[in-house]
Amino acid sequence: MRTMIISQNTRIECDETYEYEGVRIVADWVRKDLQRVFGAPGQNPGTDLENGVLVLAGTMGKNRTLQRLEEEGQISRNGLLDDAGNPRWEVYRIDPVLQDGKAIITIQGSDKRGTMYGLLALSELCGVSPLVNWSDAMPARLSQVSCPDSFFGVSKEPSVRYRGIFINDEWPAFGNWAQKRFGGSNADCYAEVFELLIRLRGNYLWPAMWKSNFSMD
């Protein structure tokens, strides 16, 4: 199998019609992460988007291209289903595919969050910290990253089903931060909180409650 190289030429595609909106949002995060590491596509001489690695990401049953590759025997759902044939909890499978000379990396999730976590595994492979938006932890600039054999395969099912952030006693720390950055504990504020949560492989949030209406925000 040809070595898979992640670089400025890498493209990430999801099914824009059938895929969960949350997965499409995370795909945008990862595109931004790759720009942080490699620079924006087309900026540097030698950029070749046509021949760069294509990353196809999708949740089982939500991506027609992945379904076709599965029908052709290029990829499988092994490891994504339990013994009863039901989707496992937050699991993803990453496979290298070479089709007609085209290098493809497939990321298929057993469920929505599984796909999200699989996409973020690509960011972490390229050196992007889950705290990239919080601790000024910007990744080093690189020209390319080779995917090791260990990058491919099936992730483990989480040993703890619900994992998250409890925003407790939010004043003055969280409350003042939210007020200064976003004008309050509003939707813009929680967009960053949820991004941190997902990047840390969490799935549950206990929101701030003082002087706040989380549902309305």
C-alpha cells in the first residue's frame, strides 16, 4: 500500500446531503486545523489538490461514496457493529484505499460522534492540540505528515459512556470570561465550549445556570 501523506494538498469530503450537520461542522474544524499546520490550499508552489490524499468521512448509512466502496469490497464495517449487528458506541474505523491510482483515507463512524472523533484523530496526527483555541497551543508548521500503520484500524469503544464538562460555580471565572469574550453565556460562547468538549472526546455538558437560560441561549 502506498504511504498516505497528509499535506496542504489533502482534501476532506463529507456527504453534504445525508451526513449529520455536526459531522460537517467538525470537518470544517479539521480543514482549518490542516491550514494551521500546512498553510491554505493553493498558497504555496507545488500545491496539487488533484493528486493529494482525499479524506472521505462519514457515518454508517450517511455517505453514498463510502457505501459504494463497501459494496466494492474496498472497505468494511468490521469493528463498527456489535455481535447483534447494532452500531457500537462512538467507534470509528480508518482505512487506506488506493483506487485508480488515487490515495484515499476513509473515516467511517459507527454513529455521529464516532465520525467526529475519527476526523479529529487526523488533526491530532498532524500535531493539533485539543486546546488549540484555549491555551494558544498553536501547532508547529509542517510540510507533510506520513500516516503510520497504527493510525489505521478500529478505535476502542469508550470504557466510560458519558464524559463531559461540569461548569460549576461559574462566577467569577467562567462568567467574566464569557462576558468579556462573547457578551455573556450565549450561543457564541457555548460554540467554543462544545468544540473543546468534542475535541476532548466528551459527549455531555452540564451548563452554567446562574444568570443564564441555557435552553434559550
